[in-house]
Amino acid sequence: MTPDRSWMSRRQDCTGHLSEEFKKGVVEFVDFVERNPTVIDSLGRILCPCTK
């Protein structure tokens, strides 16, 4: 997963719909989580995978 999270702040396109960039970012995030189960807690919540 790319450390660039700028897609998160560009959720809507000029028509008010979800932007393609945002949708792609969400898909990449979910793919990352599925490949890295250590970011899922015992209750099934997704923890922030970002380096702190």
C-alpha cells in the first residue's frame, strides 16, 4: 500500500459522486488489509496500518 493517502481527502468528484481515485484507494486499502491480517483485531475491526 502506498503511503500517499491524499485520495482520502478527495472523496467526491466535481458532480458530487465518489471519485474514481477514492474508490481505487478504498479497494487498495481493503486488499492490503486482507493480505495483512495483523491489522484486524479480535473483534474484526480494521486497525490503522500506518506506521506511527
